Amino acid sequence: MKVKVFVDKNKCIGCGLCQRLLPEIFALGETGLSEVKKQEVELSENLKEAEKNCPVSAIRLESLE
């Protein structure tokens, strides 16, 4: 299933968990907050884990199907 990935910069604290799990999708930007490098991706276990374990619930996945 394809999903669109979003990071709420108003919530993000820049902990880096998402980037460590999925460096091909997330990066820490110049401000120290997470940025989405690749927005439309296949849903994976690591992506579900990043969304579930974000300490401030800043990651949102939206189904494209």
C-alpha cells in the first residue's frame, strides 16, 4: 500500500528516531527538525514503527489508495 508521509514541524522535537529508522525517507534539516525526503512511499514495518514511536506524534501517514 502506498502512503504519503508528513511531519508536523510544530510538534517535532528533532529526536532523530525517524531518521535512524528510515534515512531514505527522513532527514534532520538545518533547523534540527525532521524533514521528509521522499513523500510517497510503500508502507513498511519501519515506517509504521516510526509513526507509532515518535515521542510527540509528529509523523502522519495518509493512504494513497
